[in-house]
Amino acid sequence: MRKHSLVIAGHATSVSLEQEFWDVLKEIAETRGLALAALISEVDAGREENLSSALRLHVLRYLISRRSPA
């Protein structure tokens, strides 16, 4: 697990995520043509849980959406 310090909506915060989640978040941002900070801000704006959990769920939903139908 790695802690990252961020500034979101003008306030400093930190997020702890496993490296694998960071890697997929970077992939999502690249795919969408966004900076990683912009993607995290989007997730932050729509979250109902803590930011680390919201980011993990965002990654999970992204990966599920890319699965081939069985």
C-alpha cells in the first residue's frame, strides 16, 4: 500500500491505495485523455464513501465493464 498526497478542489488530502489500483487509475486517465488528478477529482465529486474506497470501486467498475461476455 502506498500513500499519495493530493490537492482536490483546493484542499490537501492523502489516499492510500495498493500499486495495482494506481496503475489502473493511470490507465483509465490515459484512456480518457485526462490527467490523473482530474480523474480523481471526478471520482471525489461523485463519491458516497471515503476517497480510497471510491477509487477502488471506480477501478473495479472499469475492469468489469471491460470483461468479455461469457
